[in-house]
Amino acid sequence: ANDQVITELSTRVHELFPLRSDSDELKDFVTSSIESIAGGGAVVDKESVAKGMKWVDDDGDGHISKKEVAKYYNLAGKKFMEISKTIKQLGPMLAMFGGMDMNGGGGDGFKMDL
């Protein structure tokens, strides 16, 4: 990823939305997010950032407003809560399946006798 582009983007976003303690912390978050999604060799340049920002630019004016950011920030939070709730509900069932002896013999895996 292009370090200069990420630094500039993080600085500008932090000025508008100071959700992190400083722009360096935001830069670290952005960098790790890009690497986890696209891999360590992802190319980040002005064009790729502009393309990605179109996802948030609902009115297509080429500018990301606080209202647009807030909408997606809230949406992401709601999705995270839904996923967390689902995991919490499935946890006991998964634990139950994990404790079952599907083999009947207490071994490691399935036994297939021909």
C-alpha cells in the first residue's frame, strides 16, 4: 500500500472525524484494514481511494459529507451487533456439537471400514 496516500487520507479524515486519538493511530488502523482485506501487496493510489470512496458517496457529488459517513458508520455498528448476537446465540449449540462423540469409539475423527 502507498504509505503517502494512506498518511494524507488519514490526516484529512482525522481532521473531519477525530474518532481516534491522532491521525497516526487512524493510519495504522487503515493500513491494517487494507492489508487484512486486500493482502499486504495492495496498491493504494489516488484512483483506488476515489473508487472506494464512491461506496459512501450516496448523492454522487464527489464529496463525502458527515451525514454520509454517519449513515455507514451506524450501519456497520448495527451489522456488528447483529453478528455478535448471532454468535452468542449459536455458541451453546456449537459447544454441544463439539462435545458430541460422533464416532462412538472416542477416536480422532471418522472411521471408515470397507
